[in-house]
Amino acid sequence: MHRTFEARTQDRGPALARSHEAIRAEFPGLLEGSVMLDGAAGTLVPGAVIDAVSEALRFSMANVHGEFAASERSTRTVDAARAALADLLGGTPDGVVLGPNMTTLTFHLADALSAAWEPGDEVVVTSLDHDANIRPWVLAAERRGATVRWAEFDTETGELPAEAFDGLIGDRTRLVAVTAASNAIGTKPDVRAITDRAHAAGALAYVDGVHASSHGPIDVAALGADFYVCSTYKLFGPHTGALIAAPAQLEALQPAKLAPAPEGVPDRFERGTPPFELLAGVVAAIDWIAGLADVPGTRRGRVVAALTAVEQHLTMLLERALDGLAGIRGVRLLGAARRRTSTISFVVEGRHPDEVAQRLAEQGIAVWAGDNYAYELMRRFGLDDRGGAIRASIVLYNDRGDVDRLLEAVAALAPR
């Protein structure tokens, strides 16, 4: 068995408010019968989100802060999106910066944060991260004459222990960038132990929460993140992103902006007219997540309960997938972290990842092949010049039948 991670299926915890079959029926993208194991690249959206986007396109396309009804609706939509994201992540609406995606937001913040860096300053990044939480900091450091230090994960286990940062963080460290969960192998580092080390040295902690945010409850304060960023299209919403921070952290920064653009935070970090229809979809997505919980209380409380139940469902499917893949001859699983999400990367002996993905697609199974922008991770595994790996990512709407179809199809491709 390949069950080295912390299984949680024995602790039932909160229950979902409706059956899994009913939840699946809310996703039009599943109607054609495909097995969608591509959620780490972007999830399907439920009908409620589609309806919210469509309604906003009909009625709320005016710009904000006008004196007429359509403008007032747009203003309320922006405010509602900030409030919903604060409830999702555990923060305050006035600390929520809206943007197109995590990558764009991170480049924007890297420009603002690095303005105060000097030659000899240091930033710490990790080889576990998506390149969007590496390259913006590397490029910013190069521009400012700062030094980049690397925390490396263990290629045997896939773990990134907090101790890997010892000796890397010092009195010249200005920022530590780390993922809350690997988008390639699912590893969930002990983020709080890492951010505590950063803060002890007077450094800031920037946490990539894109992959983690749909796999379980998030509490930005508990993680010790000064900045936490995610993309809502990977948690059942439209193609937007958000960054959350304490308003005081944002007040200390002066991002590049247009002269007449707002001076206050979080608005001064947001460029151009926001996509009101997509923000309406963000609100609908988070309300939909909250509605999965069979508990009373605040939206924040219901979101936490719902994502706790989702995490249990995903752990069950992860166990099934890992045990099945580990039993197939010629399949090599990447990483074996104890704390992980339900995202699996693997290679099949004698098969290029592109071929495996194509063969699976022919059977109606959607997976990704390549580095999935975990560029440094694939280099560490020695797979960067071999086409990377196959990534199967299990999310809420997947079920045992999806996992079993994957296992059957991979077994048919394995060497005899």
C-alpha cells in the first residue's frame, strides 16, 4: 500500500447537506460523461455560478460608484465579492485585492514589495512551488540586486519540512514565498512553522493558496500568511483571482497605478475596470460552497464545515487512487507526503506522458501531462527533459467510478 499520508476518513466530522449524486448533477460539464480529473488546472462550475454570471451580464454592466441603479448594482457586486472571499479565506473585506489571477497579482505585489529591497537583501523560494510563486520573486530580486535562496523538497517523500528553511532565513531575508499545497504532487507543507521562521527574522510570508483553497478549509491568520493569494477558477468559480492581507500590510505599499485611480486600500492595487459578471460568479461560488454544509450559522462557519466535509471525501478517493496506482506494475508515483491534497502525479514505464494523456483522453478521461508549471519540481525529479508527468487531480465532483476508470485505463497502458 502507498498509504503514508494522514488519512482522515475515520473522523466523520461535518456532513454534506445533499448526496454526492445530487452535487454532481449541479455541474453541467459532467453531463457528457467524461471523467474530469483535471481540476487542479481549473474546476468545472455549478449551474448557480453560470446563472449568476449570466444575470450580471444582463443587468449589472455599468461601472462602479455612479448615481444610477446599474452602477449601484456593480458597486454592490464588488463589495459582495470582497466579503465572500474574506469568508472563504478568513480575513476582512478591506484586505481583499481583486485581480485576474494569482500569477498577475503576484507579479504586481512583487513589484510593490521589492521597491524597498537593496543589494544584499534576500528572498527565499521553494522548488515545490508553482512557478508563479517563484519567478516573480526571482525576477524582482535580480532587478534589485537581492539574493535568492532555495528551500528544496525531498524527492523521495515529496515533503518540504520547515527545517529545510533553517540556515536560509536570516536578518537580510525580506520575504519567504511558499505554497500551501503543491499543484503537482499535493504536498501540504507546515506553513505555520515556515511563516513563524520568517517572522522571527523580520521577513514577510507570501503564501500561494491556489491549489489548497478547494481541498479543505483555509484560515489565513492561522497560517501566519502576510499575503495569501488564490485563483477562484480552481474552486468552482469564474476566471478571477484574489489576494488577501491585513489592510495595514497593504497600506505600507505603493503600487504603480494611474494618477486618478483610488488611493485607498485595497482599491489602489486593482488595475482597470473589474469584471463585474465574474465577481458575481465568485459570490455565487462561495455561497454554493457554504450551502454544501448541513449546519446553521455564519457563511464563514458554513464554508469551513463544508470544506471540512469535502476534505474527507477527497481523502477517501485519494486512498483508493494511490492504492490502485501503487499496485500497477511500471507506474511510478511522485512523492509520498503525509499531509497532501488529492492530486497525484505519476509516470508509466515506457510511455511518454503525452501519449498516456492522449490514450486516456480517447477513453473520456481528462488528465494533464507535462510540468503543469511546477517547473522546478519536475527538474528536481529529473523529468523536465522527459515530458514531465501525468497529473490526475481529484476534486469535489469526482467519485469512486472516476477513480476506478482511471485505474483501469492506466493498468491497460502499463508494461506486461
